[in-house]
Amino acid sequence: MFTGKTYFIAGHAKLPQGMAARSVFDTLTITVEADVKYHVILEASCTLATEHGRHFFGQLLRGCSLQDGVEEMTERILQNYQGKAQNALIAALRDVHSQFLLRKERL
């Protein structure tokens, strides 16, 4: 049941050549559900090819606040995700943050 205490944002980036996910998607998508009051990420997902990768990525972002910017989340990705999609994940995360800033302007 939707309570109105969260919101959903998506960000996109182009995938590099040679990735398994590229056979299904040309772009990588990150989705984030965050709390309205503090903008803390409650759940995050992405279109990596494996369920394990998607789950791991969600754990990396959970608990971070979008209002703090992307530096901490970017550092988490750089330190803990060593795969071909690393740059695409960071680019899509920056797109999520851009969407967050647009949302704040509209409210």
C-alpha cells in the first residue's frame, strides 16, 4: 500500500560494449525509492544482468541521502563494485541525482 511517504526516481546511462546486460538493454537504469522527509534511499535497483549484482547494488545505496549529493554513493561504487558497468552505474546515479534536484525545484 502506498502511503505517500516515499517517492520513486529513475536515472539512465549507456552501457559499455561487451556486457551481458547489453544483449537485453542498451542503457543501464537505476531506480530509487526514497523517503520524502530526509530523502534517504530505502531501496535501489538497477538493470545489471544478474540478480546478485542488482541486490548488491541496492545494498550499496541503501541508507544514503540524495540531499547529500552523490559523492559518498560514487565512492561506494568505486570501492565495492569492480565490473564493466562501474562507469555506467556512476553516470546513471548522477542522472538520478539530477532528477532529484528537478523534483525539489518543482515542489
